[in-house]
Amino acid sequence: MTEAAAYPTGRRGQRLTYLIKRLEMAERARMEEVLRPLGVTLHQYTALSILERREGLSSAQLARRHVVSPQAMHQLVATMERDRFIERRPDEANRRILRAWLTPHGVDVLRRCHRAVDGVEDRMLSVLTPEDAAVFGRAIEQCLDALADPGTRP
């Protein structure tokens, strides 16, 4: 968009960036509500979900993908290991690097978390048609790609 172009707004005239932030805050609050009874924090759920897609990450790699500091990830990994959600094994090439893997208990907990979060997503998308939801998902991915650092773009 050029400077002369108006930025799109929602029904109430609010900038899209503000609406996206409000959506993120509302979604986060609902997710925390459904995860709390399962004994899982939103940060743990995010980390477990990352490991589900790509097991064997080091704490540093997990921190970068989760967008948290290495120190915060170290504490999160220690808690998840204590709770038997993950186990860490030494890297075969460099024994000083510990790689994280989901345990069977972690897989089971993550499955229950996914079911709970499905309800949040269903509620959020219930006001859209399936076609609109698909367009919405693609639009979000395109916006994320546009804002990604050049070295991290797909």
C-alpha cells in the first residue's frame, strides 16, 4: 500500500493490526482456559506442538521456533521434562547438545490438548463459512510470510 492509500479497517473503523492483536489476546485467553484443567500452560502446549511436528530439537532451536529467550526455554524444557511430557537425549554428533523428544505421556497429553483447542478454534471460526475460513487461513499465512525475516521465509 502507498502512503496515500487508506489502510483497511474493520466494521468499527479499527485498524487491522489492532483487530489482529485483539483476536490474538481473545484466542490466547480462551486457550489458557481450556488448557488449564489439563495441567498444561499455553507455552507448554506451543512447545509440545512444535516438537510434534519436528522432534529432536535442541532447547536453542525450540526457543527460536517458539520465539522466546533461551533462558525461558531452558526453564520450560526443565518443567516439561519433570512432568514427563518430553525426554532429552544427547545428540549423536555432539554429546553436549540435548535434543527433546515427546514421551508417550506427552503424546497423550498433547492429543487431549488438541481436542480442547479444537473447541476454541471451532468457536472462533463458527461465524465464517468453510470457504471464508480457508481464505482467512491463507491470508494469515501470506501476512506472516510478508513479515518474516528474509532468511526465514519459506
